[in-house]
Amino acid sequence: MLNIGMISKWHVHAKDYAREISHNPNAQITAVWDEDPVRGAEWAAELGAPFYADYTEFLASDITAVCCDSPTTMHRELLVAAAQAGKHIFTEKLLACTNEDAEAIAQAVRDAGVTFTISLPVKGSPAYQYIQGLIADGKLGTVTGARFRRSHNGVSGNWLPERWFNVHESGGGAMMDLGAHPVYVISGLLGEPTRIAAMMTNLCGTSSDENAIVLGEFANGALATMETAFVTSGVPDLLEVYGTEGSVFFRWNEVVQNLGDGPEEVDEDDMPARLIPMDCFVDACLTGKKEFPGLGLEDALVMTRIMAKAYEIA
């Protein structure tokens, strides 16, 4: 049984990870810490686990792993300490807001030899895995371009929490949050870009970017766009990959491929089973693996490098 300590309820997905742990028969929540003691104590009561106001005492409890949902700007301090305490680490994206902080976390994880997983859920989707397989098998020929968009109306619909726009905690806006998905999807499929361009705009007057596009150039000359927004409604996840021999498109839950014989919808039964990052993490910890493919340190570092450069350019 893997005893997991929850680090903060700041992130909007913290409750989702707690639910996933509760559904895994090989894991349980045995401690809670939060930078906001009132919020943390209330959450601990909901989860039926003890609350620790002191982070050092939290790390010294019976936990063997942590799930980090703190403000992104606190990741370095919290995750380095967790690694040095010998705790396996599951963290929400991004790993950090700067390359310096990300590298410091990565080095602490390497030195401690603990298991590390970053939550990149789209990589576990049947559609992503299927498209990744098409590329690996050369079914698209040489990939020449790609596009991924994830967006919602969190700002224009006024439902995101106010703390989301405190850049001293979040490190950024739409690109830093939702934009992480296009960044890790495109880099997962095409590799790390050799050059990027970026534009970010602010339509509704919050203190962070609300609408953003990053363009990447890759080693073989392929171009890809990574798009996001907090100001659009009714937009599904959109993934398109174009090649010299064929193309493939994902929208809502449908995958359509054209490998030269015309468009063809891919049956769900022909796609791999969904992988849940938390389940991958628990399995890796209990079987002695340092990371799960596609959810490891290098994936986290590449994402941080792209994001940091995008904000610098924009």
C-alpha cells in the first residue's frame, strides 16, 4: 500500500487526484499539508486524514509519496524538500515557472533516486496513444505539421477562482495553465522545438494572459501550433497531425485518419486503453520504477523550457 500525502488544495485538480487515489486499491491518503491552514484542515477532515500545519512534520509522517497541487511558484521549495526526505513525487504541471527551478527539482529527484511522475493526462488518452503509434510506424510518412488546441471560457464565463490570476502564485495565465497541454502533446509527438514564436493577449482585463498561441519549428522542418485560451466557449480538444503520406485528426472523442484512401473514422476498439497518470505513478512506486514513459523528468523539463521561452518572447 502506498501512503500518499497531499500537498495543498490550491490547484483546481487537487480534488480529482484525491478521488483517483481513493479509487486505487493500492494507495491511500494518510496526510495533508496546505499553505493555507484553514483550507488544509477542512480538506483533511473531508479526506479523513490528519492535517499538518508544519511541512517538515508532514514529510516526517508515515507517507512514502506526495501529490503536489500547490501554487506553481512554490514547487521548487516543496518538491526539493520532498525528494530530500526520500518521498516519491507526483506533481501537477508545470514542474516550475523557470528553468532554474525546474533543474533544481530534477537534480533533487535524481540525487534521491525517488520515483517521479508529472500529470500529463492527454498522453494517456486512447487518441493520443493511437496517433503516437501512427507516427512511430511511419503511417503518416514524414510529419510536416501539427496543431493542438485546448481552451475554455474560465475568464469570459467568470468561473475560474480569483487566485488563478495571482501571477505570484500561478506564474502565468492561460498559457501557463491550459497551454501546458498543447505544449506537452506537441513536444511528445514531435520532440523539443528548435525555435519558437509566441503571442499572448489580454481581452478581459485580468492580470495574466487569457489568449495565447505558440508556434514551434522542429528539427526536420515541421511546424506546429500550440493554442489555448480562457475566453472561448464550446471548443473541443483539437489535435491535427499532417504528414507526407497521410494525416490524422482528433476532435471530441473521434479520431479520423486519411492514410491515402480517403477519410476513415477509427473505432474505439482499435485504440489503446486509457492510462491514468496517478495509476501509472502508484504502479511505478510499488514496482520500483523511477518513472513512467512519457511522464518523467525530461518530459517535465522540456515543457518548462518551452513555456519559459514562450513567456520571454511574448
